[in-house]
Amino acid sequence: MESSRVSEKKKLKRREILEKKKAIDQLIKAASAPIDHLASFPSFRYFNRNGLCLRLESGRGDKLSHCMKQCIQNLLKANMEGLYGFEWAAEEKVKRREMVAPEAHYIFVHWNANEMMKDSSPTPSLGFLHYRFTLEEEIPVLYLYELQLDSSVQGKGLGKFLMQLIELIAQENRMGAVVLTVQKSNSLAMKFYISKLRYVVSSISPSRVDPLVGVEKNYEILCKTFDHEAKVILEVHSEGD
């Protein structure tokens, strides 16, 4: 009888695990389905502050025009080549592959001025977010692959505005956290995320998984969690917390 009860408990536990996995898979699939995540947040379609008059537009990796691909590549090179140094050539190839994946979601930042729309050519993009819905340690998360802004629109509150939007999209789609990667050499970005936006170095970051290995890595993984399970698994707690 005892062995029968143990067996039943194991079956029940396995069923619970499988059902949870199925629910999370469906959650990721549902989050990834919409083409325009901005539709739920119409107030974020425009940014009119600090002398900037901008509009936001959604996109997807497998729907990018040739012009937009070139714009993304140029902005990535301008902002990241110096940070990566000699590693940039290899990293650029990786980013080009990631850029056009169907699971890659985008929010583009354009000028919102009538004179920019008189001809039929696409409005030049001043920046973009590249994000995906995925799993980290079995937690559904919005992983922010890129936040890139042209130098002409930096330092005017746009980055914080875009991160507020990303966090809203994550919570709207029931993600447990926003996760992102930052180059250690990018001190401005590190300060922006940790000091201004209150992100923390995640437990999945190389420096937390294995400090000896982490020293050799040129990046940290940061996160902001939205529920208890994500907090316990993805954040790092000091003793006594």
C-alpha cells in the first residue's frame, strides 16, 4: 500500500510538471503571436519631450525591409563596435542572424514630422528595441536583445520611456521578468539599468554562476522580476535577505 501511494504521488507530481510546462509553452506562444504589441499601449506610440517629436512603430525580424536591415546594422556598428573592439567582426555576424529571426520583435523610433513623410521612402529610424519571449531557468521572460538609439536622441529621456514600455509589454503578456545583457565596458548603460531603472545582476549572469568564469566574460546579465517565483530564481540575494 505504501509503495502504491508513493507511486501515485510521483505520477501526480509528474503530471503537474507536464501541465505547468504546457501552460508556459502556451504563454510564450501567445505572447509571441501579436505583430503589434504597441496596440495595447496607444499612449506610447508617440514621444514628444525635450525637443523631440517622435513616433514608435512595431516590426518583426522576418518582415524587415532592406532599408530597415541596413539601418539596424549601421546603428549597431556605430554604438557597439568600439565596445566590442576586436571581437566586433564575429559579434556583428551573430547579430545579423539574430536580427532577421521570425521570433525577433521590434519597436522602431522615427521622426514624427510631416516633412519627413512627403516622399515615398521609409522614415529613417533613430533607434530600435529588439526583444523576444523565451524561457530562462523555466521562467517565461521578455529578453531584451537590443536597445539602440542614435546619438542625436540620447540623454533626453527616450531610453527610460522605451524601457517603461518594454516592462509594460512583459507584464501584459504575463512574463516573470525582463532580462537583458550589458557589456561590462559599457559603463553608461550599466549605470542606466542598475541605478536609474533598478535592474540587478541576475543569478544566471556568468559572474554569479561561477566568479572565476565570470571574470573572463565581457558581459553581465541583468533582470527585473515581476513575481515571487521569478525573483527567487533569477535574482541574487545576499545572506540574510
